[in-house]
Amino acid sequence: MSLAELTASELLDSLATGDATAVEATQEYLALIEQRDGAIGAFLRVDAESALAQAAEVDRKRAAGEELGPLAGLPIAVKDVLCDSAGTTTCASRMLETFRPPYDATVVANLKTADAVLIGRLNMDEFAMGGSTENSAYQLTRNPWDVACTPGGSSGGSAACVAAGMAPLAIGTDTGGSIRQPAGLCGVVGLKPTYGRVSRYGLVAFASSLDQVGPMARTVRDAALLLETLAGHDPRDATSLEAPVPQYTATLEKPLEGLRLGVVKEHFGPGLDGEVESAVRAAIAQYESMGATVREISLPHSKYAVATYYVIAPSEASSNLARYDGAHYGYRTDQAAMVAELAAERKALAEAGDEAGLAQLDTALVRMYRRSRAEGFGPEVKRRIMLGTYALSAGYYDAYYLKALKVRRLIRQDFDQAFEEVDLIAGPVTAAPAFKLGAMVDDPLAMYLVDLYTVSANLAGLPGISIPCGFSQGGLPIGLQLLAPPLEEARLLRGAHMYQQTTDWHQRRPAMN
């Protein structure tokens, strides 16, 4: 068995016992990236030389008997939205094409301290805005199970990377489902932690009250292993929670006795694909066979979740992205061409005696701002900035943003009441398996509805996980979503691991030729 066929936990054991070296593992994954990523497009950048140097240092420390971090020698790929001083952080946007952060995000710093081998940067929807990774300014990412289909988004590169076996672990971010949705569509495990469980310091912000960083892996055990390194209080993040980090891997094998599983009746209505419903209901029946009690619950305000999300998230995006103006850092338009154009317009208006036109001309500074943003941002980012700016504008704030915040509170209350009756909530991740690339590119509303089952967890700040639970007749993965109360990641991981102990969906791999 090759090293790349091992789970992250198994590979870590092989490295610890000396059966393999970090350099050997890194070389094998770099070779697989070379062979496979041309067809998948998961990586924006592969840091081969740096990764091999990191791996060699791990091997040196191990041979010298020096203390090693908990992820020593494990290759890990990172979504290109977390600052890393070792290279550029682009957010898959022209706006940040040459941006090199002067510091490491806390998540990246934690990985380095844990002696992980950072192997490269992964593609995504621009500024994490999208559900198909088609909004990247640089390339398409394809689903390893069917390269004509989307891997999901915005962490599509992370999910595709793990599914295609090009890294044992990856980092994603989840603002409205961007870890769980691509994990479900690519047949891997993706966990969105409780809001504040993992530091957002150094995460390039999309919607600050919704963004969360989390692990993507082949198995629940591997996700638990990575979460142990990612989680923890960070004084540099004002929203970081001061709560101890459990050793999630230590309790995985302990089944949840008397598990009460809730099934949301609103999640099994019109629009849910028959194959997805069948697979999810079969997974719920599997839990019943393991002794779980299943009861139907209601989240009456869940029907407002997508509308609420698409007021709050664009509003926060409008505020967060205002800083990209071409003046401080990031993309700036061709100033020489802009100044020449402005001079020509001014001359023409002066010769025509058009005093009103001259008075209305933008200054060079204003024109530079406008052109830099128009050229640096892609269509979806512009769309969300406009939506958010409108929702926050005078006369509309109360009608849209303030009302959305009130509904958000009601959505959280629905979950609080539900978790008084159940331990976990189970349901679909998406309404259908992966769709064809280009199928929704001209229909933003249809794309937004892809998040129907995932956005509620972000609005409520809950932890959620996607695990494989079946396949469509076309051979595409289907995901099961589990949700837990805040800071109950240990319960969530144990519940997900229970399922993987009695099924083999997570062990299946796409045929990579």
C-alpha cells in the first residue's frame, strides 16, 4: 500500500514508527499532484521546494530525538484565503494577485507549530463568494468523481484535493456551507466548527459574523485530529471563545449511548432529489439500527434562512471589501492610461465649452478607486457588494439588515428549542448531487438556493459536519449533514464516527487516471 492510500492518522503512525519519512510522504503527494491536478485544478500554487524543506526538517528533528508537533510530517493543503507570510494569499481574486501578507494567520501558525508540511494553496470562489468554485479569477476546479461537474464551493479546491488523494488533509472555510457543501459533493468529510471555536485572525474576511475555518479530510478521525490543532482561544480574535479544547480523537470510539437524533421535517419537502432523500433516510435508519432514537422536529423559521443569509452576508461583505480601493494594497488600475484618458476627456469637454460636463468629471483619485475595483473584482463579488451596499443604505437598513438580524435570532431560538429534545440533527447537505459546471453560472438565485440546508448553522453559530452516505446512480457522492449544539464538536464527531464504523462510503475513491 502506498503512503498516499493511508488515512492521515495511519500516515502519522507510520511516520512516528519510522516505517516512512516525511520526505517520502511529501514526495509521493507531490508526484500525485503532478499527475492529477492538471485534470482537477485544485491547486493555485504548489510549494514543492518549501514542502520538501519542511519535511526534511521534521525528519531531522525526529532523528535527533527533538520534540515534534502533533501533525509532524503530515502534508496539508490550505485554502488560499488564510494569510501566510511564506507566499501570496490571493483569495482567487485579481484584486490580491500579488498580495504577500506580512504575517501568518493563527490557523497557519498553528499548523507550522504542529510541524505539518504545508504543501500548497487551494482554489476557491473569489473571496469565498460562491458555491461552485466557478467564481475563481484563475481557473476552474473539477469534481474528481466526474470532471464535468462542480466540486462545490467556495472550498471546492480543498474538497477536490482530498477527494483526488492529492493531500490527506486540507483547510477550508465555511460562511454559509462552504466546507460542508463541497465535502458532500466530493464524498469527503468536512467540519464547520462552532463560531469562535477556531481563530479567524488572518482569515481574509467575507462576512465576519459568519466565517469559520475548519478541517476537510477522508475520515472523521482525521478531521478530529486536525481540529485539535486548529481549535483554541486566540486573544488576537475578539470573537474567539475562551473554552478548553477537548482531545477529540480520545473519545471517538465511545459510542453515544441513547442517542436522540432529530430529523427536520422542513428539510424533506419539495425540491429534494429522490436519490438524496433515499440515501439520507437510509443513513438515519442505520443510526436507528445502532440504537438511536429518531424523532421528527421542526425548525419553523428555516424557510427564511437563505433570504436572511443573503441580506446579512452581502452587507458584511460590502463593509469588509470597502478597504480594497487600489490605494493601500492590492490591484491598482493602469494609472498612466487612466490619466491620459482623463486628460483627453477634459480637453474634449473644454473645446466644446461644456462647463457642466467638466464639473461632473471624476477626479483622478476617484477614477482610480472606481476602475481599480471594477477591474479587480469579479462579477459575483460585485453583485454581493451591490446587494450589501443597498441593504445598508439610508432608508433600507431597518427594512432589510435590521430585520434580517431579528430573523437570525429566531432561527437560533429554533435550534435551541430543538436541542432540548435531541442530541444531534441529521439531514441532507444539498438538495441534489453535484451539478454540471456552467449549469447555474447565469442563474445566481438558483446558485444561492444550493445553500438551502447549510446556511442555518452559520446564522446560528452551530457546529456541523458532512459525511459521505451514498452515491447517485450516476456515481456522484451524497452527503449526510449532522448538527450539534454550540461547542459540542466532540459529540458531533462521535456521532459521525459511529456511522463510519458501520459503513464504507467514506472508503470509496474516485478512479483517477
